[in-house]
Amino acid sequence: MTGRIEARLVELGVSLPDAPAPAANYVPQVTVGDLVFVSGQVSMADGAFITGKLGADMDVAAGAQAARTCAISLLAQVRKACDGDLDRLVRVVKLTGFVNSTPDFGDQPKVVNGASDFLVEVLGDAGRHSRSAVSAASLPFGVAVEVEGIFQIRP
């Protein structure tokens, strides 16, 4: 039986990938009480990194799309932390978005909106969250965006 969140993803034409494996010496998510802390998820599509630097070779719309892919990976990690039952997700608590951008680029919030807007589209009010959107001189693998998150779940 498909849960309500998975059904909503299907309505939106989104298929969650398997939770991405960590790229270094860390774990992809840690559960403490009713909170799941998800490590930074990098922008990927079809198994390939979405690379670029905002303000140089990537525009805000493309950056927002890259951030959306990060949010999809965040949900995949939450699903894994919830033993496959995404309906245990209560709410998104906080996102931190890192945007690979030039020193003069100032639209990091518009880029990270790609992740925020997607989570609200999927989860409604439970997707509304606190957030930081910051510039980074570079990100792993040259990706355009990396987003980490904190999520509240039901035990």
C-alpha cells in the first residue's frame, strides 16, 4: 500500500531514488529522538552530478532545479531513516543550503527556494521550515548546490 506522501510524489511525477551513499567518512543520516539529521545532499540527476557556479555559468532557474534534486535526495534519506515508511515524517524543521557561487552573486535564497518550494509542494504546511542559504566558493565534485536538513518523524 502506498502512503500519502509517496502518493503525492507520484502525482508530481517524482520517483525517489535509493538513498545516496556517503562520499566520505560520515553517515548519511542520524536519528536522535524524533529528529533525523540528514547530511548534505548534492545536486544530482540521473546518477550524474549537476555542476556549475551560480553567477558564472549557471542561472538562478537552473540552480533552483539543482536544489530541487537535493530535496529529493533528502526525502530519500528520510525514507531510509523511517524504514521505508515516509508517512512517519511529521515536518521539515530546518534546511541549510550551500550554493556554489561567485563572490558577487547574491541570489542564494532564490536558488535554495528550489528545495524549499518542492518540500512545500509535496508536504504542504509540514514542508515549511526554517532555513539558511549561503554562498560557497566551491562544493564537492563541483556541484552547484548542496542541502542538508533536519526532519521530525514519528517513532
